Amino acid sequence: MKHVIFIYGTLRKGLRLHHHMQGADYLEKARLKGRLYDVGTYPGLVVDPNSDWVWGELFQLSEELIKHLDSVEEYDPNNPSQCEYIRKRVSVLNSHDQMINALTYVYNFEPKGLTLIRSGDYKKYLEFG
């Protein structure tokens, strides 16, 4: 079974954990409504339909690769309340302005005290601050 996933942080093309996406097929750029926070060496996504855009990329991948990404993100579907990130199905706008469903990893804690990434684009944030 194939899945579509929205990637917004260190797993994006050209960033430090992208090698974990080997075997996934890049589809296109995409965005969703939410807020992005600087959690340290990676970002955290809070989905919020009343917010600005968070920018990322869509990939198609296998069930096996999803399980690998769960491990990378330290997501345990049997104990989600203890995880920093949870895998969730979200609505994203693709590059053709079509709304589609995709999986993504959302930040599971209150972002209190974290720096908001105002651009909503982690790549730009790394480059320009």
C-alpha cells in the first residue's frame, strides 16, 4: 500500500535527514495551514486552520518506509501521548491548489517558549533566520 506524506522539516530535500526518504517518490511542493516552531535542531508543526501557511513537500512511500519514519520521528502508535510527534492525516494544498489528504508528523506538546518560524518555511528559516 502506498501513502502520501507531507514533509516540512529536516526530512525535506537537501536537508540533513533527507537520506531517510530513500525509496520515496517526490511528488510536488505543498502547503497546509498551521504554525511552525523551532524545537532546537528541527521544527515542530502545529496544525491550525486559522493560521498562515506552512510549506513543505509531498512524497509517496510504502508502508515499510512509513514504519521507518515512525522510528526516525520516535513515534510509537501504541503510546502516542508520550511521543514528541504523532503521525496524523491532514489536508494539504498541492502545487495545483487542490486539497488532498496526506500523513504528516505534528508536534504533540504545547509550543510554549518555542520560537515561531514566521515564514512557515523551515528551509528559508535555516538560510535566513
